[in-house]
Amino acid sequence: MGVIRFDDVGRIFGSKAKGFVALKNIDLEIGDREFVAIVGPSGCGKTTCLRLVAGFDHATSGTVSVDGTPVKRPGPDRAVVFQQFALFPWKSVWDNIELGLRNLGLRAAERTERIGAILDLMHLAPYAEHFPHQLSGGMQQRVAIARAYVLDPDVLLMDEPFGALDAQTRVVMQEELVRLARKNPRTVLFITHAVEEAVYLADRVVIMTRAPGRIKEVLDVASIRNAEDWGSHEKIEDVMDLESFVHLRTHIWRSLREEKASQDV
Amino acid sequence: MQPPVTFLQSVALGFLGLGLFIGLWYVLSVSGFVPRVFLPSPGEVVDRFAVLMERRFAGATLLGHLAASFERFAYGFLLAAVVGIPLGLLMGWYRLLDEIVSPLFDGLRFVAPIAWVPFAALWFGTGIGGPIMIIFAGAFPPCVINAYRGAKFVDPRLIEAANMLGTPSLRVIREVLLPSSVPSIIAGLRVSAGLGWQSLVGAELIVASAGVGYMMVQGQANVSTATVMSGMVAIGLVGLALDTILRLIERVILRRRGLEH
């Protein structure tokens, strides 16, 4: 369940001959309950990758499929968390989270039960009747994550979800996400330009080249995380101090800097 | 940069404009430059207005005429809103409907409401249907256009969010496009109420009983220019009140959304 495949995927914006090549020859398989982060310079097409899986956009060549079925349109089996939250401003926290469950046709009793559980899990219970504009950015993103998670999706797509948050809130949310992922693992495709975030959260980190976006390198973080037992550290800063973490982070930094340099020439 | 104006200053300036206008009007009418029958003085209009409030003219007092007019207006305006807002939202969501309706609509909306008067008379006679149709013709286009624009300018991320949550089309229209378009729709309703109320005199050319427009036509027939002007003043005052009420509603809604500027 929740296996994402990119088969020789390309995306050209504009005409095939003269248009902007955003993605070229992307081949990638993301396994069930695997957490994959894509990092790359801005404009490298990493968000386009996510939009293709979400069904917001279509590949101009190749296929994107989930569990063997080519993606045609958006759907609740692939829940998305947006950078700008995209909560409905006229709906309360509760109603924002409930919409997807109503669309699934769940009965009121079950909806109430599931919303109650996710509100508790995300520490949102006291804010159920609040409206998004009454909440801080971090709280709004919690609601957006709750709205996605409550659907129990096979795949969770996160497009720079913490990019709009301040540094402290960001760290709290990252720890929260790890906690959530441990408790209820899903296949996650996570887009970010923050290298530490990618290394801290992901099982594998995909590094992309600048436009046309291709996969430059795929790093296996999970094996190092397990070997060095990162999980035994409660706090994010303790993990970030570990030599293995620093080593991986520096490796990715160098790789990205090469991309930046080739862009500046 | 123009200097900012306080609320009191703004009110004072408004009265200054009104005063200048009435002063000029007064001078013109008493100078004898324009015959009195053609242009009654402000005092005469005020007197006439007071008389019309108390005594029946053309079958009713001024308030009676206003009530009759307002009833027609309310039907025409509500009908325009009830048909126009959903149509505009649907056009904003379904591309095909947009392509089919837009050219027709864009042509028709330039036909002034009063141009429909002969048809309104033919189709509805002297019943209430005719005036409602004329007011509807005035009030309908802004309802459609603003609902349409509201639907077109919804934050695309909210539509993507609704789509990934698996929301069916009608629910997207009702729960995303409609609430997101509320500010635009209210602005449209303000324009719509204005145009509908403006179309009133034309609409009441073909009524045979009561209404401010009817009263004005009767005033014209009796060469009572002060009666006609009293009707104009009444229409202006009610129009102003209507717009003020809608603007208050607009403010309340924007404030609830935390969108107040």
C-alpha cells in the first residue's frame, strides 16, 4: 500500500520544442511507509514532483503511479500538506478537518471519534472551535497536518510544510512529525530546501539537479540512523550533534553547492 | 500625497457640497433666469415633499408610493440575487458553461433595463411582473459578474486542498467558492441594488396604481415639477439608505473573517 513510482517522468511547461524543461528522466520508487525527502536548489522541479503524485499536474512524458495505478486526479488516498497551509478561512478547525471525512461518506459518530482522536494527538483539542486566522502559523500547520492524517491516507505529500514557520516552531513541528510517523507510519514524500530537516526526518534523501531537474543522488539515511541509533536521542539538537548526522548533512550541502555554482557560471 | 481627512471633516465637506448645490439651484430658480414652472426652488420642493407625505396624490401618500415601489424592487432584486449568484458561481466553476453563457451575457448586459419596458408591458400587462422584470434586468448583471469573479479568483490552493480531500463539485461550489466569493458577491449586491433601484422609474412607467415612478409620471402630467422633484429626492434618500445598510453588512462580514482593512 502506498508505493509511489516515477517511470522516466518528464515535465515540460510550454511547447515541447521550446518550453521550460522542469523535470527530465525521473526514475524513483518510494516504498510502502517509507519517508523520502527531496532537496534541491529552488526551481529544480521538486515541488513539481509532488504535484504530479498529488494529481494537480500531469507529466508530459513517462508515468507517475501509486500502487501500480497511474495518477489521474487528486484524491484523499494522497493527502497533501501545503506550505501556506491552505486551510479554509471560513471553517473552524473542526470543520476543516471534518470536510475530508464527510467526502468519504463516514457517519457522524465515526467522524466525531476520528476528529477527537487526531485533535488530541496534535494537541489541538482546545482549539476545535477556533478559526484559522485566530491561530499562529505553527498551529495552523498542525491543523493542516491533522486534516491530512485524519483521512488515513496511503500517501502523505508534504510541500515544504515548515517553510513558512519560524525556526523554533519549525523544530517543534519536526519532532512532532517524527513522533506521528513512528506512531502511525505512512508513505511520505517530503519536499524541502532545508538540508537538516531532510536528514533528520527522511529514510532516504533525494538530491536534485538544477533545471532541468534530474535526480543527482539518492542517500540512504535510514541505515545510518539505525546503525548509529539516532532514535535514542529525544531532542533534535542532540541528533544534529552526532558525527554521522554532520557527515551526511555536509555531504548534501556540498552536493547542492555544486549545483548552485554551476548555475552561477 | 493628499493630506488625510478626519471623519468630521469628511462629513462637513459632504454638507458643503450639498449646500453649494442647493445654493446654486436656489439662485437659478429665484433669479428668473429659468422659468419657475421648469425649475421649482428648493423651498417649493421641500414644501411639496411635506405635503406629499401627508396627503394623497395619485392615490397614495409619498410613503405609500415608496412602499409600493420598494415591494417591486425587493422582488426584482431578490430574484436577481437568487438566480444571478448561483449562475455566476457555476460559470466560474464549469468552463463549458462559461464559454456558452459569457458572450450572450456580455452582449445583453449593455441593453439598458428601460429598453425592456415595451416587452414587459406586452408580456405582463400592468401587473407586478412587468416592473419586477425591469428591475431584474438592472440588478441581474452585477450579481452574475461579481459571483463569477469571486469564483474565478478563489485562491487556487484552496481548490487544490478541496480536490485532494475528495470534495465533489457541488460541495466545492457551496463550501469553497461561495464563502470565498462573499466579499465580491456583497460588493456586487451593492451595485446591483443601486442599479435595480435606479431602474424603478422606468419600471413604473407601465404601472397603473402606485409607486414613486408612477407618482412622478402623474406629477409630470399635472405640470407639477415640484412633485417630480420630490420623487427624485425620495429615490435618492432611499437609495442612499439602501447602500449604507449593505455597506454595514459588508463590514460585519469582513470583520468576522478577520479581513477588515
